[in-house]
Amino acid sequence: MTSPERDATQANPARAARPRPARQGIPEATVARLPVYLRALGSLAEDGVCTVSSEALAVAAGVNSAKLRKDLSYLGSYGTRGVGYDVDYLVYQVSRELGLTQDWAVVIVGLGHLGHALANYGGFSSRGFAVKALVDADPAIIGTTVAGITVSPPDRLPDLVRTLGISIAVITTPAPVAQDICDRLVAAGVGSILNFAPSVLAVPDHVEVRKVDMSIELQILAFHEQRKTGDALAAVDAAVGALALGGSA
């Protein structure tokens, strides 16, 4: 099964060899929004939409249209006045910029509940990420099979990275061992790490780390919920005050 973004490239293999236009560096904020645009474009492609206006795409992605047009301009895509953007080609452009026109080999280290869930998730392969290896330190898990892959011990990481061409690692271990696993991965040659462990990892400058901390995200949501509650209470107080003033007049 393939996703619309991969179908767009496969439908026209010549696109993969097309050189990228010369342009200035893309801001990190724009890079963070590109996957959101890709998801929205994928939904449009699945619905059979061939062209989309910047306004409609912005609504689907949850951003304002001016920001979307600016972001896409970094990719060399400006759309056609009165027509909009070609959905398939824009899928290709965003996929190419994100490096999704090729497959990336991934290792998941830590086969607890989250690691198991990620290993069994079928959405990775359709988006260019192939889980090639699973690693855990628990003797009871080593040698078992999860999602068709035999679980290996941590000391096999260098061999797995080398033989399977792994460039991306996902760490789902407990916090106390996350840094040690990170060091092993870096020493083995892994250049990008997605960290689910509740700890901050120290890595060399050439290694990219993305941290996923659901507790932080929940705390941010709690802040916004609290603020909405406070605003609602303030509105009630203001209404009560207005009624009191009206009643005494």
C-alpha cells in the first residue's frame, strides 16, 4: 500500500531526478509545517482533487493563506493565478524537500508498550520509513518476534546499523538508559534520532534529535484550558457586574 505522496513520485519517475531549483535556506518553522501541508494534500489527492487554491489548502492545513504561500515559495512553487496548485506536483515537491522520495531504514530501541505500538504501526512504510530492526535489553524479549522482526540486544546495534543501512533511530526506553542507547546509536553512525524517552539527550552537532514529550503537550493544553476557563469566568463576572449596575440605576 502506498500513500498519495509516494504515488505522485512513482507515477512520474523522471521527477525524482529533476534537480532542485536554487533557493535560500528554508526556515525551521516552515520545515515544521511541511508535513502538515503534505497530510492535507494527501487527503485532497485521495478525494480526487487535482488543483487547489492557496485559500482552500490553508484551511485544510489550519494555517493562514499568506503564510502557506510564503512557505511554498521556498520550494519554488507559486501556483497558477486563477487556477491554484497542482495537487500531485505539490505533493511531489513537498515530499522531495522532506526527503520522502526515498526509503529510510529505521531502528526502534525499547520494546515496551509504546515500542510495540510503533513497531506494529502500518503507516510508516507508506510514507517512506521502513522499520528494519527492533532492539531491547530485556532477555525475555530478545529473540522474540514483533511485527515480523526478531528483537536484538543492544550490543548488536553497530552491526544492525551497518548491514541494514539504518540512518534513523527511535528511542522508547526508560529515561535512565536513554543516553547510553543514544551514545551507542551515534557511535554506530546513526545521524537522526526521535526521542520518546523523558530525558534530554546530549549529541554531537552533526546528529539531529527530535524530542516527543506527550506530558509537555498535555501541560500546554492544560494551560489553554485553564485560560479559557478563566476567560469564561471573567465574562460571567462582567455580566453579573453589568446587571448589578443596571439594577441599581
